[in-house]
Amino acid sequence: MGDRHSWTAAPATAQRARSVLAAAWSCAVTAEGGREEFIGVHTVAEDGRVLLHLPDDSTLAAAAICAPRGAPSAVLEFADVAPVPVRNRIRARLWMAGWFAPEDGHLAFRTTRAVLREAGGAVVVDLDEFAVAEPDPLATAEAQLLTHLADAHPDAVERLTRLVEPDSLHGAVRVQPLAVDRHGLTLRIERASSHGDVRLPFHRPADDLGQLTERMHILLTQASAARRPRALQRLRTEGDV
């Protein structure tokens, strides 16, 4: 069953890719025929270059120091994982192909191609746009925001379902906050054997946590005024009959 979406307010591809990169804590590097998983070793420069701070005994670091310019070629992979437990928690993957070069005690990755895969498919990221794009201002705070909403305010999540088209809620057994950015909130609607996502756009972008609080308050006010019954509340009532 398809779900109705409001995608008129959403991050551009380059900004979405930068947001995945900014929030990721781990990365996988495939180079020289091998694959290594790293946690907490990368930072991101203002122009989007990935900087790896590897231990001295890293085989990747040794290979990069000894290799000529443009080698070793490598592919970096970053996964965007939903902070709230839901089905299919990987919301997106970002692949970056390029090569490493030693720079001031770390490895700088020079990207030649970047691909972002989300639920709608894979898109090649324009590198010029990627270099000048900024991460969503809520990207690094999103995990804490969503887990707090899910754990401390499940009643608010349930109330927000009043803003969702009835067709998208048919057969719903659980609704969880899946993502939030400056443009809107996305809900994951889970059914017995399937799921779908519905986006609730803000009336205008939120540039900081204070503005996000105000945008969420407006959504909840709109939901309270809606005449539709809450989906999960209705299902519980029907189950008690």
C-alpha cells in the first residue's frame, strides 16, 4: 500500500548527503582489496573533505603514505541509522569514491564521485554543490530529539497521526518518529507485514532548536484541532470490542 507524502519541503540532495556525513559516527573503508570498519576516527572539513585520524599501525595509513598521488583508490561508506527502533533502520547510505593523501598527520580523502541512496533510490551527488552545502542545522541533535520524542512523548506522536491521511493509516499497528530536519518531521507507519513513511512539513524551516520547538508546537496544535480520530487509539478501541 502506498502512503501519501508531502515532499514539497525537504533537504536538497547535497545537503542531505552532508547531513549524513555530519551525523555519522562510523565509516567503512574499502581499499587495496580489503575493507576496514572505523568508529570515531573521522571529521569533516568545511568543504566536505573527510579527514581520517588513524592509529600509526593502520595498514590503510601506511599504504597511503607509500603510494603515489591518486592512490590508493578507495570507497568510503556511511550509514544513516534511525535513532528510534523501527523496521529497516538504515534510512540512507552515502558512498564516496576517491583517493587518500597524507595531510598534517591524518589522511584527507579527495572525493571523485558520491552517491546517496535513500528509499526512493540512488542519486549521484553533484560535487560542487556538495562542497558548498551545509549539513542540516538539526543533524547532530536529531538522534537525541527523536529518542526523547518517542520515549517521553508517545502521546504527542499518537496525536500527530491526526494529520495523516486515513488511507496511509489503514492497518497501522505502530507509529514512530523516523526523522526530523529543518523542513519537517517524518513518521514511520508500521503495519503487520509492511510499513510506510509520511512527512509532516513545517510551515517554515527551523534553523535551531528553539525554532524547532515552535514548529512542533504548531503541528501538535493543528493535530489537536483535526477532526480525525487518532489511528492507534481507534485500533485499541476496536480491539477491545
